[in-house]
Amino acid sequence: MAGYIAPVRFSMLTLSALLAACASTPWRVASPDDAGFDEDAVLALVDELRRGDHGDVDHFLLIRGGRKVVDERFPRASYATLIDQRSSTPRPSHDYSNADWHPYRAETELHTMQSVSKSVTSIGVGMAIADGALPGVDAKVARYLDDVPVHDDARWSQMTVADLLTMRSGIDWTPPEGSVGYTIDHPTMLMEASQRWVAFVAQRPMRASPGTEFEYVDGASVLLGHVVHRAVGERIDAYLKRRLFDPIGIKEWQWKTSASGEVDTEGGLYLTAQGLARIGLLFLNDGRWNGAQIVPPEWVAQSTAPHVPMPDGGAYGYQWWSLYHEDETSQAYGAFGFGGQALIVDRETQTVAVFLGWDNSQDTSALFITRILAALR
């Protein structure tokens, strides 16, 4: 029959191979000039990063319109010094001077994400809601804490998932008076040294009523990972492998756990720069990947929306930071982590940038606006 095309029949093995090929489609590449940038300005920035003018940046990846424009890794001699000073006695993975774990995991391309882990955890919350396992952001956290002792402050029973997502949990995470940064007595460091992190967080006193005050509480993100685990019936690392990493072609990743096996959803994720960029592209495309809806578009919008205004004009969403916004929609937003980890997405220019590093002395994310967007013709 003219025009008739016989149907193609796939075995499950063939279908799996095709799906894997779609997920791991090679990057399209464009020169800075072809992508609409002033090429000299972009190459000048790359040279500055290579020299260390902007601190110890390990990797810079720039994508526009779905095409990779820059993908540069910068080896750092200072890390070699750390490696030379390794002790013959293995140090725990949460020791930030452990050269086997920071910034790269051993001899791999997997880089510590630090608090970028929080933003990825937020995706897990949205997926659990979409799957019907979690009722919504108004769900009370207490219903998922029946297996751990909780502080006797009645305000714990009022806390919702939304309060955790927006860092308005009310949990007292005040560092020692007069201390600066993550000292040994900081609540986060005490939590990471404990055997059971969720129990540590649940025993913290309350400082304010949930939903009323912003306080950046690493423990809130640990509770989110626990809520997802209890809601979906599997650890969040396994859940996100199946629901997020595999579908968008993230094959290399690792997630630290506590001594008792709880996933470190406040800072323990390891990805490559390309893996992190895939998450940025997924969000830039409203949760779609190769035509498949991986994350509900409503969750992409809600989680990156400016829920909590910040003094600098930005805002905080559901474990994502809004850089600038209009009409309650973030036009540029990002995921940021200790040491210089940054994923930045700009809707208007269809640009995604990744900075990875191990140096908190400079705000490399500021280069996105001052140098990258400024270089657009």
C-alpha cells in the first residue's frame, strides 16, 4: 500500500537504550560570537578565572539557547597542597579539609555542591507532591516525625513543609555569640558530628512561630529530605535517581549520608558541572526534557518564585534564590553553595551558567550579571 510504513516493534532492551540515548544527547556547541556574546569579553573572563583573579574557581560552564558556549576547568595548585598533607588515617566525609571529598570526590569529576543540594532536594518535594505521595506544601511536618523525639515546644506542631522550604521554620539555629562562619560549635557542625541528624534537628528549640521569620537553617533542609523519604517510601537519593537524574541523563552523582544513613540534603550532593547544568536547562524549559515533562511546570514556577524578600532586592523561594523578579515571577534565579558553587538561570536571555570552586573569599555568582549578561550584544 502506497504511503504505508510498517510499525517498528521494540524490545524493552531496545526501548531502554533509546530512552538512555535521548537523556544523554551530546551537547550542541556554539562559539561565544554565534551565541550572541562579545567573544573578546567572554574569553577575557575565562583568562581571569584561569589566573585566579576571582578566587579559586574550578569549573566555569556557560550555555545559551541550549548550546554550550564555554566549558573550562581550572586545576588549582592549592588543592594539591591539601592532598600532599593527607593523613594516613581517613577523615570523615563531612570534614571539609578532607582532600578525598573536597572539592572533588577522590579522583573523579564529581564536585561538592554544598547548599546547591538544598535546591535539588526541593525538586524532590515537588515530585513527591506531583506523585500524590505528599499532600502539598501545607502538610504539617509533625506527621512525618512520629519516629523521632521532637522538642516539646508546641510551635513544632504548627510547622509546614512550606515553612521548611522558605527557611521560615522558626527553628533556633543561632550560632555561638561572637562566632563567625561555621565554627566547631555552630549548630550545623554539631549536627554533622551527630549520629542521627533528623533527631538532632527535631530536638532544637524554636526561636519564632513557623512562617514568620527568615532564618537560614541547614537542619530545615535535612527535615525536607526526611519528609520526602517518609512520604514516598524510599530515600530521597534513590527517589531522585529514578525520577530526576536518570530521565535527564545525569549518570555520575553521589550523595553523602549521616552515620545512620540519612541523606545529607543540606549539602552532601556531588555532581559534575555538566550534570548541574542539565538541571538548569530542565528548569529553563519549565521542567521539560526532550519533550518529556519531568518536573511539573507549576513547581518550577512556585519553587523559584520570590516568596521571601531579601534586603538586597532579591528573594528566597523554595530553597532557590531569586536574583531579580517581576510580577511575582523570578526572571533570574539560582542555586548557591558554600565555597563558590553556583547554578544561575536567566529566563529572558535563555542563559545558564555554572561556577564551581572552593573559595568563599569572592562572590563569583556576581560575575553572571556584571560580566556575562553585560557581554551579550
